[in-house]
Amino acid sequence: MTFSAELLVNPLAKSSIRASLSLAWTLENGLKVQTERPPDDQVDALLMKLRPFILQDEPTFLPKVLNIVKKASGRRGPVHKVVESINRAFSCEEMRSSVLCIGSYTVNPELAMVVNSEEAFSTWLNGYRFHRDRDKRKTFESLHSMIPQESSVVIFMMMLQEKLKAIIEARTLLELVNGELTQASFNLRARPPELWRGLVLPCVDHIQVVSVSMPVETIPDHTCFDCTRVHVGDFLALAELLAFFWMHDEMPLVVGAQSWALRLAKGSLGVEDDHVEVLAIFKVIGTALLSKDPQREKLRNPEQSLLSTMRSGEIADESNLKIQRRIETEDEWTQFRDSGSREIDLRRAPRIAWGPALWPLSKESFLALKKCSEEGRMPSFEEVEGSTIALTYEIPERFRALASLLR
């Protein structure tokens, strides 16, 4: 508390750090940069007062103090949320995600930095303010082949303002925890929640074909569909029939095990007795295939996203999302859905999974199956369908014809 009291009497801390940066480029004049910030002597005086809070080796480094407060508060509650908010302000994470994330390239891509990051800020402090580290200076200079160093210094002034706000809020929190204040209000800065996008893919685990003489209504615990107008000659046709009901929202969107039954036309699947009904009973595992939304992750981790692009020199391909999480049980799904701060956009996969393929077969899947059949071997699912599930695909004409019979 002593250090914060000394800090608050500093002229820049008492008022605010006025800093502005203007960049303009024209074909005639090239890049023009205009900056405004406090003079060096005022900045140095402020930094000396901030030193106990912003140097990681100091026992009063603000994140260390906040971590002690969080642990002392016990189970997760309002204090935890305030601490996370203050940490977010102190690290300037809020500034990068809601205002601007600025990258600076170098000749060596591995040395590229986000200017308004803790890494660049620390490089500047150790190269020019707290120390005169030559390597830090060299690194900092390499970031400014196109724009002047002063532009980055102005950004650091903006970061200092954010850190000042965080320190003042931390002081208020400590006074509240210590009983010196009875109440206080805080501006909570929450990270955007995770956004998971996913498909529920029904995977046929087991099938039983029975001939029954009892009415279908007496068969318990199955979702039963009337397909008596369609003669099903083989299991391939049965797979496409099951896929029809799934794709037309006749079957519930459920993660976990469930049972479905199809009431087939007499004589289907080789059952020759015309006096009994043919029933195909499926045990199906509704499998959630999930991946994080890349645009939301950029908002949640703008620095990491920008650095990855700068250092790799490539823009990530977001057109074909890879499966990051696979959930097959109801309990696991409930735990995933209800834990943490996340949003979930769950949709129906366009087909069902049975054996080595997705049904109805796409043209590509059909050709893959045909090739394996000609080679006399059983293909794997990955060999036929790959490792991703596309939302769009070509529906075979025979499948469209089936729809006219069932509608």
C-alpha cells in the first residue's frame, strides 16, 4: 500500500497520460507520423514509482499480489472475477482485444513482435529506461524499419495508462478485503467466451433385424418410423433410408446412445413371410464433433493469433475446420456444455456414419469404396471420408427419389 500511495502523488498518475499517435500515408509524401506524449523526465519519474509493480522479479509485482488475494478469498466468487479483470487490464489484454493489436515485422520473422505486448514493453524498458541492455536495444531497433521508434513509445504510454488503472483498482480491492472500505464498484473486463461449433453425427453401433407379428406401437423404448411403402432390398438401401429421417429432422438431436426403429415393407431384406412385419432396430451413438471458432479465438487471443501469422508468414486456413473434440456420451456432453464460459453452436451433421462411410454416399465416397472393393479389401472410415465433415455435399439422385416415396 505504501508503494501505491507514493505512486498516486505522481503528477502523471494523478491526472492522466496524454498520448496520441497519428499515421498518414500519401503517394506524394509517403508515411507521415505525428505523436504526442509527456516529456522523458516525467515518464522516467513515473516509471520509477511503477517499478515495484511492473518488474516481475519484485515481490510487489502486481500479478503476484493479485494471486495471493485470489487464493486467500477461497472458492471462486466475486473476488476472483475482479482479480481476473484487473489482471486483464494490467497485461493490456483488454487493449489488444477491444482496441487494436499492432504487429511489427523484422528481417527475421522469429523476432517479429506485437508492439502493444508485454514482450515489446519489457524490451523497451530494459533497453532504454531501467537498463541499457544492448541486445534489447538492437531488438527494439529492428522492429522499426518502416515507422519511427517514437510511435511505439507513444503506444507504451497508452499501456502505462492501462497499468495505472489496474494498480488503482487493485489498491481499492485490497482496501475492501482488509475492511478499510465497506463497498466498492469495479469495471469487470471479461474475456469473450469460447465459441465451439460442432456437428452431431449419428454413428450406427449395432443393427438388429426382426420379424414381428405384434403391432409396432407395443414395441417399447424405440423411436419407430413407418417405411412400409418402401421395399428395402439390402443394407445399403437401409442406410440411406435411415439417413433420410435424420436429415429431415425426424430424429432428435441427441449426444449419446439412443435407439431408432424402421418399420419396413413386407418382404424387405429377404424376409419372405408376408404375414409378419420387418423391423430394423438401430443402436446409434450421437457423436458431437467440435472445433473452436477461429474468429472468436482471434478475439480471445489477438496477440497469439497475430504473432502466429507474422512469424509463419501465412494466414491460417479457416475454410476446413479440424475436429478438436469428440464427445460420445451424454454425461461427457453435459459436463462439457455446463463447465466454463463457453458458447456452443451445435448442428445436425448432413449424413449418418455406418461402417466405412457416411450415408448417403457422396460421389467421392462411392469412388473410394469402389476402389477398395476392386482391390479386395475393407477400407477404413478415414480412407473413405477423411478426417473432416463438410456441411455441403452432393445428394445422389436415387436419394431424392426416396424422399418422394416417404413424403
